[in-house]
Amino acid sequence: MQNEELFKYLEDFKNKVVNEAKNNAKVFSTTGTLQDSIKGKVNVSKNSIQITFSMKPYGFFKDRGVRGTESGESLSDYSFKSGPENAPPPRVFHKWAIKKGLTTGRNEKGQFVSIKSLKFALSRHVQKVGIKKTMFFTKPYEKHFKKLSKEVTSKYGLVIDKLLKQTIDQTIKEINQ
């Protein structure tokens, strides 16, 4: 059946994107939380084709970058605003600080700094300099999508035409009822 073939082909595309994005995320991930969260899903039904990708919300910022209040750039016009209420929440740096062995430290006067103060300082630093774009997801998606569009058109063009025709016919049928 042609729909099953198309589903397998799209499933293969989804798997390639997800696996490559996970491998790319390993480079900068300390805790592994982001790479574990990257998932994809393919739905091919009678009248539609849907491929969705998901990950932890901060993954989109890590992929596209976030401009800080003083420096940095973003591919999607993400930016931090001034003020402590607009900085990343300090709690998100807890696991990262522990994995990096930064549970305690000293300030410029040689005094011990608590983990709470350290997380607050990390939060303000990220707000100022932003988050560097990595394109860990965008690059594999674009790479495999280029191949997908060419191959789907050549191999499955008839199936897509048929699905499109079915969708149009179904819509017209529903309008006329």
C-alpha cells in the first residue's frame, strides 16, 4: 500500500533528524536533559500528513540563540529584556552548576558564595550576553528536508497527488452537506 510506504519514508526522515539533533545536543549538554527530550512523530491519515518535533522549551532558544541585553544574536529575534524579572530563572542552573562542580565558589574578595548566589549570578550573566545559537536541530532538519522534498516528489508524487485530491474531495463533500 502506498500510504504505508510513505509513512515508512517519513518515519525514516523523522528518525534521521531526531538522531542527528540528539548527537549535536550532546556536544553542549551537561545534564542530557535536552537530548533526551528531543522527539518526533509522524501521522499519515486518509486526508493529511503531519510530522511534528518536540523538545524541552529551552531547546528552541539553544538552537536559534537569544540576544542578550549587552551582546549576542538570535536567528528568530529572541532577546532578553532588562530587569531581573526578565532573566532566566536561577533554578534552571542548579543541575548544570552541580555537574560542573560549581556548588561553592569564592567572590573577588575571597569570600565563599552560596549555590543560590551562584545561580543568581549565572542567570544575570546569561541575560547580559545571551545564548549562543547552535542550530543543533535546524541543521539536520534542513539537510534531511532538502533530500525529503526531492525524493518524496519523485518517489511518492502520485501518493501526495492522491492525498491532495482526497482532501479536496472530502472538503467539498463536507461543504455540500
